[in-house]
Amino acid sequence: MAQPKYIINLDRLTDIPESEREKLKPITEKFAFRVNDYYLSLIDWQDPDDPIRRLVIPNEGELLEYGRWDASDEEANYVVPGCQHKYGTTALLIVSEVCGAYCRYCFRKRLFRNDVKEAVSNVDPGIAYIAAHPEINNVLLTGGDSLILGTPKLRTIIEQLRQIEHVKIIRLGSKMPVFNPMRIYEDEGLLDLIRQYSTPEKRIYVMAHINHPREVTEQAKRGFDALHDAGAIVVNQTPIIRGINDNADTLAELLDILSWAGVTPYYFFINRPVAGNNDFVVPLADAYRLVEQAKAKTSGLGKRVRLSMSHSSGKIEILAIESGKAYLKYHQAREGNYGQFMILDCPPDAAWFDDLPGNEQYWNKPTIDDKEEVLSS
């Protein structure tokens, strides 16, 4: 199987001047660096602001004091090691702490620290928890990147989940459809696995992480087709990221190109206030305006996308921001207040739900008494 070569040493990137590489090396000591030669080929090295470059090449802004490691308080959602259960019908299995691409904006940068172990090699406790909770009808395999797992390991997990009658949907969270599409269309074992276990009654969804239209190459489209032919349903989610896709024309092109390829635009997200992500932040009002401008340029299929924040308290949909007011609704809710409508003041520089005055009345910040126990188990 012809696979791209992975690169974890900045010195191999000779398109970056040596003096600049030296400045970037301290960043790789704090945040991991991993890329492959296929994805590097998408970069225009003559453009210092190339969006693909910004997605994977370290930037000095990552060392600024900003945000916190777990901006959505995911530790509070662990029920057993490696398994989160935040919303009634959905469970997450953290199956990998490795990604094909270490996207610089990643909201789980904490996973790539040596002192954090949230993924587990033994998923049996998570599987047992899911089997014991019949309200869970869909399971997301995530991390990291679920498709960084070898196909035999992935098969073992999916076979166990398919033995649980109430699990109808299995979701595979992955950047691989555009970062390493050969992983998909050259792996007949993976496609056979999907053919076997994505059925009309119980589907497998691939939750792709496609941030920019230039990632949708002919190889990526071939991967989409292979997944479709195998019976998977492919959808996409991306944050609005400063310097990468914070442009209405770029977002509109992304919505169009995905719709044409049969990939459902699912979520536009607000980038979470995670440590090291200062350079990628887009204020809420700007993100809302850009998304509405982009939706005005695309078809009804592209307009299906929702703009949301994956907040500690739930997924908060941004319905409108107008005249200094944010109009919001809980699209998912940890505390049962699904559908709660909110009107809050929205300062021009607000970039997260916590930045909106009065947000505290709608949620309770979780207490994490067993944080160290969960992370070390």
C-alpha cells in the first residue's frame, strides 16, 4: 500500500528557512508536530499566509498565554477511562491520542502532552458501559483520529459495538479523508469493514474534518467515493479559523465543493479557547457574519450547516448576532435544557459563550473531583 511519508522533524522542511525553523522548534517541544509529504504538497511555500501551511506548521502565537487545556471541561464527562457520556443518546470512545495531522488549532491539544493519557488501549470498560446503557444509540470513535488506528484494531472495536443491539450509529471522527486519502481508498480491509457493518438499519458515519476547499483534491474525492460505495455516510465539521477560512468566499466554496462531492456540511464551529490557539480566534459576531454571507452564496444543501459552540454546558447554536445582542439556543445540553433560547449582550470582542455577560444564569460549571484519577487510569 503506497502511503505518504510522515515527518515529525522540522529540519526536514527545507522550504522553511533555517532561521525560521529554529524559532519554531520551541513550539514543537510543547505541542506535537506531525505531517506527511502528501499534505505538504498542497502548500504554496511562496505564500507565507498559505492557509494549508497555517493548518499544520507551528506558529509562534502558540506560546502566548491564552486559554486552557480543556476548554469544554471534557474531563467531567468521563464515566469510565476512555469513554465520555455527556448527552443521553451519545457516547464517545477516545480510541487514539495520535492524529495523522496535528492541526495547530486542535481543541484537544492536551492529548498530545506526555503527561495526559485519556485514550486507552483497552476499550472494554467503555464498551461494557455502552452495553449497559440502552439510551445510547450512537457512538463516536474519536481522539486523536479514529482512522489512525490500524484496520484490525478498528475492526475489533466496531465488531464489539455491533454486538450491542441499541447502538444504531457508529461515527468515525477523522481528518484522514483529506490528510491521507490513500489510507481510505487503498485499504480494502477498511472498506470491507464498512461494507459489512454499515447497513440500512445501522449506519457508519465518517465525521470528516475539512477546513479549507483546497484540501478537497482529486485524491480526497476518490476517498469520498470509496466510502460512499462501501455504504458510509460522510459529513463535515470545521471551526471558523482566523487566517485559514475566515472569509465568506472561502466558506461558500467549501460548502459548495462538499455538497457537490456528496459530503454533508454538518457544523461550523466556534474555535474553542484552548491553550495555544490565540492566533486562530475569530470573534463571535464576525464568525456569524461570515457564515451568513457564505450561506447566501450557496445552495439549500450548503445552507444545512449549523454554527455552534461546543461548550461545557452543551452545543450552543448561534441563531443570530444583531445590534450587540447574541440570540442563541441549546442544540444539545448536558443539563437537560435542550432548546433553551437565550438573548445575551455580545461585546465586539466576545469569542466564546463565557465572554457574554450573564451567561452564568444558564449553566453550572462542572466540578472535576476525580480529574487526576481519570487521566491516570
